[in-house]
Amino acid sequence: MITRIKSDRIIAGKSIVSGYVYMNDATITEVSAQELPFDKEVDLTGYYVSPGFIDLHTHGGAGYDFINGKEDVIKGCNFHLTHGTTSICPTLSAAPFPKMRHAVEGVAEAMQDPELKSNVLGAHMEGPYLSKAQCGAQSTDHITPPVKEDYESLIESHGHAIARWSYAPENDPEGTFCRYLHEHGINPTAGHTNAIYDDMKVAMENGLNAITHLYSCTSTITRKQGFRQLGVLETAMLHDDLYAEIIADGCHLPPELIRLIVKIKGVDRLAMVTDSLPVAGTAAKSGMMVDTPFIIEDGVCKLADRSAFAGSIATTDVLVRTVMQKAGISLTDAVHMMTAVPAEIMNLNKGVLAAGKDADIVAFDDDVNIKSVFVMGNQVI
């Protein structure tokens, strides 16, 4: 069946055009002003029509924690769908490895459940192979160097349910872990890391193409016997082919820093992520992330002692709105960082309104309030 969406505000790449988006079941067949045959029309005139938002880094929402298993994954992802997130990577913080394994099993089960309305790309493992010195809100009790028997066993049994894995490259000096991920179709990304440039070179040579939440728990220039060593931040700025996440909630990165990052890296290599905790979308004022207590104030999650941020309470629509209204980024660039770039990082057939792409589509008003959502051609909101 051919469905067409009518709008005078279709976001087609870096342009906003008037016309139609035609879909044949799960696939976009045409984006144009032409009158073509169709079976059903959805009139969204007056609303922006955009590719569906893609969040590669979120721990939950509406009170549901992705590490708890299948039911929380389904309900948390369906919550984020109401804010325009059509594709998502449920993110799992460092925990005892058996618990992380169980959580991945829950993601795998959720991916097969008809109650799940969005595209779950697979788990994002944010641990346990991180840097204790850059742990942020992660519990140091569960952070370890890569354990070959553990990660190989998990990937052999449930690799299909793992989309990406954040780790500290300095703890993988030969690139063995990174190479194993890359060879098994899992996106390796540098996160919670004190890596220097040489560590990053090894990782990039073995398949790493992205950096987890730039400026949050990422190393910068240090000195060794007086000689300066580049860190992860400088590596990101130096290498044009490296992608980077930014938590664009206006708190983790102030608007001026967002503008600076965009100026240096460019929107084609930046993916916005929420890094939202399960309390996103709730009235909670405190909580726990695995074993780490946090509080919520000033529009962000903080460690209980207020020494650092613990995560965000944002949703993807908030990110688009924030970078537009506070950082002065154009709508098309904001949408690009929320759709096309994460799709490129993960090599997805999504993120752009164009013929042949998956029919994941959102519509929203001038303030980025979600009006309608399509997932693989099905109107779910």
C-alpha cells in the first residue's frame, strides 16, 4: 500500500521543501512535489516532517531502566518513541558482568516482542571496560580491563543484540578487544577514557570510528616529562573521519561549547545523544544508577555530592529544541545531528528522507513538540 505524507515543511537533507513523502510499506519510494498514485494520505501541512530521531546512548526513561531486562526495555523505548525517537540503543552501565549479560539477553528478547514499537538497534555497552580515573557516575567497583573469556562468550551467544560498545582504549594496548568488536559487527567507541593519542591511533587502526559523549569523561592534553600528549578531545578535533557524540541538553555542554564543537568538527561528524537516565520523563528528584546515587536539579542529573553530572533527563526532541534555541544551530543542522549522523555511525539505512531509505518519520511543530511518528511505514503516533 502506498501512503503519502503531505507537508509544506519537509526536511530533505539541508533543505526544507513543500510536497510529499511517498512510502510503500516500510520504505520511502519518493520525496517530491509530484502528484503520484497513492492509497492513503496523511496531511501534516504546517508541521515539519523529518527523519525519525536516532538515539545511540540512553539508559532508560519514564522510570524504566534498560539494565532491568525485557519489560523495561520495551516500555522505556516506547516512552522515547513519543518524543520522536524511532531508533534507539538501550545503554547498559558498568555492572557485574553476569548482570550485564542478563541485560543484553533482555534487549534480545525485547527486539523480538511485538509490543516494542520502535527500532531497537541493539544494546550499547557502556562498560565495564572503562577507565576508573574517568568513571564519571559509573561505579568503579565494576570497572575492569577487557576480559577475553567474558566478552567473547557474550558476543558469541548474543552479539546480534549488541550494537556498540564504549571502552577505554588505553586498556586495550594491542587493539585486540576493539578489533574483535569490529570483526563481529559491533561499533567500538572510545568512552570514559584517559587515552592519549597513541592509544587512540591503535583503536582507530582496529575499527574505532566514534567517541562517547565528547567533553564528558574524555581525556585532554597531559604532560609526560614536559612533553605534551594529545588526549581524546584533541584526537577528535584532529581527525576529520572520527565521529563524536555530544550530550546537547544545554547542561553537560553549555551552548557556547556546543557552538565551538560544531565550528571545529562540523555537523557531519557530530551525533546528538540524550544519555538520559531512567528518571527522564518523571517527577523524580533522586535515584540510583546501578550502585551510584544521584539527585536531579537545575535540569540535569548530578552525583549526590554534586561533584559531577550523572546523566541527563533529556529526550531527543529536547536536544533538537535546545541546540536551536540556545546554541543558535539551524533546524536542518540540528535534525542532521539527530538523524543522518547517528545513522552513518551505525551504517543504517535510515536518517534521511530519500527514496530507498527506511520509512522512519516524525512530524513536529515550531517548538519541536511531536505531532506524529511513523516507524517502518506504520503510523504509531
